[in-house]
Amino acid sequence: MTLRGRFGKDMDDRVKGYTVSVPFDQRLYQQDIAGSIAHARMLARQSIISDKNAELIIMGLVSIRDEIEQGKFKFYWELEDIHINIEARLIEKIGDVGAELHTARSRNDQVATDLRMFTKEAITETIARIRALQQAILSLAEDNRRLIMPGYTHLQRAQPVLFAHHMLAYFEMFQRDIERFQQCYERTDVLPLGSGALAGAPYPIDRDFLAKQLGFSKVSANSIDAVADRDFVIEYLSAASLTMMHLSRIAEETILWSTAEFHFIEIDDSFATGSSIMPQKKNPDVAELARGKTGRVYGHLMAALTIMKALPLSYNRDLQEDKEALFDSIDTLVSTLEVFAPMIASLRIKADHINHAAEENYTLATDIADYLVKKGIPFRQAHAIVGNLVRYAIDNRKTLLDLELSEYRRFCPDFENDVKSITVESSLAARNAHGGTAPEAVENALAAARRMLHEK
């Protein structure tokens, strides 16, 4: 006779297919087995099960882990999830002793523990990948530390800046991403195991022992919250979304700068693709895909927030939907970081063209306005004078450097010969405040960035 418990019918096959999670949650097998081994040890330590049975359970779990890693383990969809698949195989291997493993725990606190362990590992890997990208950015900045480029606002040439200063802006973005993931790690590093289904465990369990065994720094304070909480998933997705946004921004500039219109960089052949019809094309597909995949991670964040927005306490099956969103976001972010670091490291910088662009299009106009301010003219008035000067130069197809002193004085008699000494170099040197683009300030920023990477 089949034991159905309180149910009078077998589950409809359509329900089995709809509710099954093993196709994706089998990815948690390492964490699930590690959690079960720690749980078995704790049960024996607390004399809830015998030492002998605990050893049998642990040996069986190790054997199952080997089977999975060797591709010999058969997953059964009708067993619904990774937890039941492993437990069923354990009982098959060691008999009824295997059924003792689930004493003092529920799948609710089990999956919450597995997922937190998985997310902690993902955070560690994500941070390492971001640091590798920071290293590539920093090396590119250091190798081109004296290169001057036009800085942009509204995608229009604005003021000259050092190329290194521009690249360090991305270094700072990714540093904030690291800090967010580190903070996420702290809040993920909380052990739910021992919370049971929602009310706690009616056995003399030792949660501190479990935490130490599984590498958690603290245990959850409320059993209901512990099984119902997925804030840590949402925090990872949020931090991942911000990191993907930063990757998308640098991807966009990589795409723009590699065009014939900008001609600032050339992407290495190994990180580009060709056209199926146009032989001359060299497409920045890596950067374009990163830009596109950003929306994918955003979508997972919104999905997770929507799943959680109206869930009553405590556990609900809706929470099964957290895993695919998390897993795909981790895969997308880590793979993007993995390919981006070597792509950035291999960029060929077209220094002559970049330097020439920095001197074009009146990027020294603000410095000339500042020159007049130092002569005692209010900035707004100086701004209008130089605006008229630029209009005159454009109409006469001249750069500001081409203008004679007499032409300057048509617009303001306070101009003197020293106005001709304003150059992109003097513009950079003038901006020596902390965080500015002056060579000395940028050297300090490069050194600080290098120290960040070494400190980790």
C-alpha cells in the first residue's frame, strides 16, 4: 500500500511538472550536503541521534556528493527538489537510518541555509571578478597616465582631462560595487538552520555549533523571519544591477570610442566579431552584449521584489521563484566581468588622436573665462564674453589658439598677452584640488587605487 499521509490521491502529473524545482535547484547540491553533514554532526553531539548513525549518514552523504560530481546521480523530477532527491538516495543507500537526518529541521530552514551559503560564495567570487576588472582599468590608466583627452558633458567636448582620470572614474564606481557586495555578505552571513518550518525546533539543538561548522558568523534571531526572508537575494540582485549598470556605461564608451567617428581605441581582434556580409566590419559584440544583459539583471531584481511584495509570513511556495532569478543574475554578472577584464586590458589606445581631440572644439573656453575672473570680472560676465569669443572663432573657422590678441580685445580690453599661455597642460595643472584632473592629483589617485587593490 502506498503511504500518502493525509492525501487521498496521488499528485496530478501536471502539478508535478509545474511545481518541480530540481532542474535548477540541483545546483545547490554542495551546500545541501554540507548543511546536512553539519546537521548530522550536531544531532549526534546533542545525543538526538547516535554517533554511529551520524557516521553512517555522513558517509552516505559524501558518497552521494561523489555520485553527483561524477555524473552518476539520477535526479527524479517526481521527488520535486534537490533536498528530497538527496534524502531519498541516502535512505536507499543506508536504510532507515537515513530518515533520521531530517530530525529537527524543515525544508524551509534547509533551503534558506543552502541559499545563503550559495550566495555567500557567489559574493566572494563576484568581488574577486570586480577586482580583476579594476586591475585592468588601473593598469590601462597607469600606462597612459600623461595622455590628455577631452572630457565630455552631454556627449559634447567640454574640458581637457587626463585619460587616467577618466578611467579612474570607473575604478571608483566598481569600488562602490565591492563595498555594496561586502555589506550584502554581512547580512547574508546569518544561519537560518534550526528555525524549523517556522516556529523553531523542539529538540536541544546547538545552533552556534551549526554556524561554526558552516562558516556563519551569527545565527538568526527570529525563526519566522529566518525562513521567510529573502532580503539577501534582493540585495545581491540590487548590487548586481548597479554593477551591470556600471559595466553598461563602460561598454557604451568602449563602443563609441571604437567607432571611426571617435577613433580613440581599437578593440583587440579576440574580443570582436565580423559581419556576415560586410568584410570591413569589426563589431564590439562583447560590449554590446554586456549593455543588453544589463536589462536582464534589472528584470530579475524587479521579479524578486514583486515576488516578495505581498507575501504573508512565513514560508510560501512563491519563494521557489527566487532561485532562477538569483542563479541567472550571478551567471550573467560573473561571466560579464570575466570577459570584460581581459577585453579592457587588451584595448589599443590611439593616443595621438585622443590628444588632438583634447585641443579641438574650444575645450579651453572655461579656462579663458577663469582668466577674466582673475582680472576682476564677475564669472557670469566673463562667461558671456568668452561665449561671444567662441561664436566669433566658429564663424571665422579658427580655434581659440589661432586668435590674435587684438581679436581677444574686441570682446574685452582686459585680455593681455598671457592669455596665449593658456593650454591644455595649464588647464590640467590648474585643477590640482583633491579629486581633480591635475597630473599630481591623478598620480595620488593612481597610488590610492593601487593601495586599495593590494589591501583587498
